[in-house]
Amino acid sequence: MKKAFVLLMVFGLMQIPAFAQQPTEFKWNVLPVKGLLLSVPPPEDVPMLCKFIKDALKAEGVNTLVLRIGYAYRFKSHPELGEGNIISEKDLKQIALACKDAGIRFIPMMNLLAHQSEQSEMLPLLKHYPQFDESPDYGPPVPWKDGGMFVFYSKCLCPQHPDLFSVIFPLMDELIEVSGADAFHVELDEAWIIGYDKCPRCGGRDKAELFAGYVNALHQHLKEKKCQMWMWSDRLIDGKVTNLLAWQASMNNTARAIDMIPKDIMICDWKYEDAPPTPGYFAVKGFNVLPSACGNTDVALAQLQQVYAARKNGLRAEFSRTLAERMPGVFETMWVSTREFIDGYYNRKGVRKGTQDNVDTFKALFAEIRKMEKL
């Protein structure tokens, strides 16, 4: 089945016939979404980020910036969730304005299911609202076994807790209203603990239905805010069929949720080690999808070629063009501090190799995009 999956996606999206029609109104080589993910900086680095947005990101061709904010914001709705050296409303407005001035779409990001703990530390939401913990008898750090393999442990929220939305919706609303965003990235990746047997609300229930129900609730709220929902792809991919296993795909039976959620969600299909044809899977299913690379240049460029092949193949006929339009671009991701990324971008001393690899991938990817747009 795995082989059939790969062959179907490759054949369906990579074959480009010589007799292709080329309507001028659809420019296959011009990507509507050229995205970058960065981490929210501490307040003292906000001016540096704003300058970098205007000077460097605009020149590179970035037109969408997703900022991973999480709890690193001084929330007025729930001030107890802000801890440490976090940005203020004024800081966030400065970043959003810098993006607007540079012609870059700004999208806030907050993880609203998994990643609610880091190693031995509870993050603010579960620290202050432990009742939202899907598995309170699991205390980090705990390596646990799922689907025949060991995976790193992180806490998940209970998607069925009746009071959860009364806390997280105001957080989302505040970031949207302060930044003026028209999209919101809810993450939802690596949710290994969902439908936990001992949860009085979720135990014994279909995990795909649980996941889909939660996605739909977030989507409906964002729709009411006139915001597009973005999310990671991995819980919607069957890890057993694709052999992508528990990190890049689901091994706990959430993948069927792909047929239970709205098609106007932007899927960010992160793949860091190679470039399987999973973007094509989401496009065929009716979603807009952004292949999302990190620190491997070969992977990023291979993903980009999938996008171009799909978009060029869409020139064959109107139905193919519909599929092609579901591959609107790419989304390069960064998981280091913004200061470190900027230092790497300007080749300053002391930057770690992994960070420099990430920066070099970003530069190579966007250089290729600029070259292709000149065709």
C-alpha cells in the first residue's frame, strides 16, 4: 500500500505533458505564498526583528511571516499565562506594522493541543489550569511507547474539557485583534496523547473523531473572526500506510480526521528529512497545502519542485488547474531564536552549525523562487 501511495502521488502530480495549454491568467511559476516561520523575540530584540523584516525579508521575497508566539505575550485576558521576558501589546503591534510596511502578511501562531510541557516543565496553560491535562497521571519527562516505537513525551490538552475554550478563545482573539491578522496558525502537531483511556471525557472514543471535532471547533471560532485557519499536517497522515511513523504522521489513529474537517484550512506539511509526495495527497483531498522544510536544502528544493510540477501540470485543463491552485507555495520553518537566525543570516561569528544550515536552506530556497519568477 505504501508503494501504491507513492506511485499515485508522483504520477498524478509530476507528469507534465508536452501538449500542455498555458493560459496567461495562471502563472505557475509565481507562488502566491512564500512563507517563513520565526520565533517571537524578547522585547529588547523587537526593533531588530522589525528592521530585519523591512530590510532582509522583503528583499528575499518573503510575503508571509508566521510568528510563533505561544505564551510569550502579556495577555490582558489571562495575565497569569504570561511569564518571564515576554512581549507586550505595543511590541506585537510594532512587528505587525513592520510586516504591513514590507507587504508581508502577518500570522500569529499558538500551539493549542500538544506541546504543553517541555522536558520536566509544565508550560503556563497546564501550570495554571491543570484540569485541562488529558493525562494527569503522566508527569513529564516520561518516554512512552506507542505503535511499537518510543517517542518523546509532551503533554496534550483535553479537547473535550467543557471549560477549555473559555480560556483559549480569548487568547486567540487577543493576538488576532492586536496584530490585525486575517489568519491564525493553531499548530496541532505531534498530539500523541489524545483519547487517553483514563480521561473521563475522551477515553474509549474514536481518536479521529475527537481530533476532527477539536479542529472543527477551532475552525468555527476563527471563521467567526474572519480568520483563515492554518495547522500542521502530521495528525492527518497515516504513519503506517506511508511509513512516516509517529513524528511526521499519525500512529494513533487520527488520520481519518482528514475527511471530517473543512477544506479551507491551510495545511502546513512539514517534512525535514526527505520530500515524500504528501503535499499532493492533501491537494487531491481538496486542501490548500504548503510543503514546509527546515535545515536541509536538498529537501526544501525537492519540495519546491513538487509545487512547480503540480502548478505547471495544472495548465493541462481546468480541473487540473484547480488542483494546481491548491499548491500555492512553500513555508520555510525556523526553530531557533530570532536573534540567532538573524546572526546566521548576516554570517556573524558564533552561530551554531544547525542554525547556519537552516539559514542557508532559507537563502537557497528563496533564491530559487526568485529565479523561477523571472521565467
